[in-house]
Amino acid sequence: MGSLSVGGRALCALAFFAVCICAARGSAEFDVRAFGAKGDGATKDTAAVQRALDACAQAGGGRVTVPPGTYLVGSVYLGDRTELHLKEGATLLGSPDLADYNAPDAYPQNWCSAKEGWSAKHLVLALEKHGVSITGRGVIDGNARAFFDDKPQLVGKVCWRDGGANARVAGGRPGQEIVFIECRDVAVRDVTLRDMSCWSCFFHGCENVTVGGVTVRNDITYLNTDGIDVDSCRNVEIGDCDIVTGDDAITVRGASARLKNPAMACENVRVSNIVCRVSADGMRVGVGSGTIRNVRVSDMKVERGGRGIHVQCFFGNSHPKGVDISDVSFERISIRDVVEAVNVGVGAPGAARLENIRFREVAAEGGSPSLVCGTRAVRVKGVTFTDCSFNVAGPAAAKGEVFRIERADAVSFHNCKFNGVQGADARRLFSVRDAATINF
């Protein structure tokens, strides 16, 4: 994997990490072994780890320490002002038995996806808590190998071009592995998330979230194994992460309907200094029926994927309207070994807005044209590219097509190159249909 250096632009949330963690830690420390955990990789330690977490919360907060060893667990719950700290050499290993995980009705915001093949069961949960964090140089291992089929069942033309695998039994794998539901003041720092059976780390309806120094290592063929998913959250900082996974690296979503506060917008999200290799999208913005706004993505390197950047306000049958998306920027992004470098689109008829999307200093190489596409019902408005370069190889290059624009207004390109061609001369490399005011 490569790396990015942002120098003085190192994640500005580091100070906030300290605030979150200090808030979570009291003077007390709770070693899971003192509560009966064996850490031998064979004994089920769920009850012992939960006793330590409960004792910490009842004491008013503190640190629950997981020393070196392998702790086989089902679902465990974090309490208020609790830091779950995994020391180097410590592994929380997900149980291979679905009966060891939470009931589907464990909390009202829960859900599963029968279509995608994952259940409403999770490994680490924080439900409407504040001052919670997961830290340390240890590992949370979802044990996806216990649930997934060994053979890919899906091969796509854009995503999962090397194949995508699902559970051996329909619905027979845990859903999102680490979930924070309508929490406040949340931090995840330095841990490795490995072999997850669904979205690795999921924040839904949370406020004041920081994620830093996290490593994700999932099988490149395992479907739905996103790295970090931020859904209907406010004030989020994600940085210095290294992600390899079989789906999207980072997603920003606006599916707020299940929340106790369904009006919660996904806003004020900052993503920086990310390196990823994926089978779907490097950075994805969309999904839901709510609102996504004020998102900044910078200093990101997509080294492999289906799409480098994907902004889409309608997905599948999530909602007939789609999610309103506005004021999103991408800056200093490197994209290579992808099928589509950039895809900005509505996806299907609806009433959602998709406007004011900005790209600056994006260097992209792909195998097919990048897209800015609306629909008859919703036109994309106000997309700008500044100091960008797009190179397309393969059959698309032979056809002389680098960019496709349809049903879009006010699309601008400033100081951009397309297969080495710059300025108005690049217009010949564009496929344009029903698009107004394209400026070079």
C-alpha cells in the first residue's frame, strides 16, 4: 500500500481525539481478564468482556483493557464514557455462531438486508451513548471466513470485476460489525479491523465523531464489507486510514428515516489522508431519503477499485425520492486502476437535488469515461473541475471518449487535461447530450 503525507495538514481532529478519550476515561481501569476472560481463542469470553464493560459504565466511566490474547465473543455493548482499549497483540474475534449475537429487535433503529444477504446482528454496539471510544493497537476480527462462501458468486463490469462472494447461507452472516447508533462524542483510533462480514465500522445518527489511524483489511471479494460508513451524522473527522476491502472504502449516507431523529442531516464531514484498494467505490456519497451537505474529501489515494469517486442521490429501492446532495468537494485525489474514475449522477427518477459538487487537483486514470449524468426528472447542477487530469485507456480511449455529460447544467472545467488535451480542444473527447452551459 502507498501512503500520503499531509505535513502541516495532519488530521486536525487529533486534539479532539484526546478530548473524546479523556471524556470516556475516568480514573478506573477494568482488565477483562479480571472479570473471567480467558483470551485463549477457544473459550467464549462474551459474558466476561460484557461484565467488564458493565462495571466500567456503572463506575461512571473509564477504560476497559483487553490484554494480548484472542477473545472469542458474540455481541458486546459499550456504555457511557467507556473506552474499549485493545493492547497490541489483543484480538476480539467474532463468534462463528450467529446465536451468540444480538436479537434483530435489540434496538429500534436496527435492520438487515435480505437482498444483500446480511443479518441484523452485530459484534460491538454502542446505542445512544456518549463519550465512547475504541482505541489501541489491537485487532477486531469479524471472522467473516466462518460465514462467507469460498467461491465468488458475482462478477461485475465495473465493481467486483474480480468476483464477489456472499454468505454460504442466505442471511447467514452478521451485519455491520461495529455500530454506533445516535451516539455523541465518539472516537475510534489506531485499531485494525480485519475480516469483517459486513460494513466494518458504522456510525448512524451520531454527533462529534473522529476516526484516525484505522487499518481495515477485508477480503477483496467479500460483498458489503465497507470500511467506514457515516450515515446521517454531524461533525465528523476521518483521517490517516489505510483500507483494503471488497466493497466501498468510505461512504457518506443520508438514510435517516430509521433514526429517533429522522430529520438528522449528514453534514460537516471531513475525510483526509486515506489510502485504499477496493472492489467497489473508493469514496461514495449517497443513499437514503434525507440530506447530505458540507462534505470535504482531501488527500486521498485510490489505488484500485470499480469507481474512484461516486456521488449518487438514488440507489436501488432505498427511497423513491433519493437523498439531497449539495456542497461536496474533492481535493488532491489520486485515482488509478479503476473502471470509472468519477461518477456524479442521480441514478433514477426522483425529486432529490444534486448540485454544487467540486473537484480540484484530481489525477485520475480509468478504463472508461467519467460521468456527470442527471435524469429527466432531476438535472445535475453546478459541477466544477479545476486543475484536474483524466486519462482513459482501453476501448474507450480508442473511441476518443474521456468524459460523458448528460442532463446537466453549469458544468465547468478550468485548467484540466483529458488524455493530454487541454482547453476547448478537449471537447472532441466528450460525449454530451442535453447538457447546458459546459465551460472550458
